[in-house]
Amino acid sequence: MTSRPAPRRLKAACHCGNIRVEFDWPGAWPAIPVRACGCGLCTRHGARWTSHPDGAFRLAIADPALTTRYRFGSQSADFHVCTRCGAIPIVTSLIEGRRYAVLNANTFDADRSQFVETATNFEGETLAERLARRQRNWMPEAGEERPG
């Protein structure tokens, strides 16, 4: 009987620490795949995103008055922006009553040499295709069961 490696607990935060995320990355991965999105917002912020559909995230905001949720394009995802320091550590999307997330790897408290980057471009996706991709690939919130 082969046992699965325990998940790695990783942490991310905006620069000032107001927005914090803990997440469990399944298995003993030697590398973390990150995607450099080609949209204007991500390019301007230098964001590199990652998620694992078998992981789980927990979002904590110390002072909600110092955050805003920014939406653009399809209006189907919330970019959680810290208004104190300007960082965007997490993007969430509510799909069929469940919250899923992708995390900005540049905000991780981890060894960045573990990142393996690829460029991505999601232009041309329909809203239905975009939500299906997120539900398949993004990380669900801890405590919520993934649809089977």
C-alpha cells in the first residue's frame, strides 16, 4: 500500500499582511507551475498565478476596510486588492455556490526557485468555458467539498 505524501502548507500575503492566504498543496511537488497571464491587469502587476484543484485555500483579511474587489472583463472573478499596499495575492470566483481561487505566486512566503513558469492567454474564451476551466483547475475553499 502506497501512502500519499502529506500536503505542503504554503502561505501568501499582500506586502503589508492585511490579506493573507494559507493553502495546502497536495503531495511533495518538486516544482510549482505558475502561469503568467497575458491580460493587461496581470501584465501591469507582474502577477504569476497558480492553483491546484486538489488543494484547499483559507482567506483571512485583517481589515476589510483596507481591501477592495476589482472586476473587469467578464465580471466573473474578484481580484482581492489591498488598498494599503496595492498587492493582489488572490483572485476568487464563485461558481455554483462554491468559491474557487487562483493565487499570485509572487506573494508566496516560499522559495521562488520552485516555480516553473508558462505563458497563458485566455482571450476568446466564452464565459461558460472560463467558469468550467476555473472549476476544473482552480483551488476550492477549505471546508467545501468539490463536486464529484
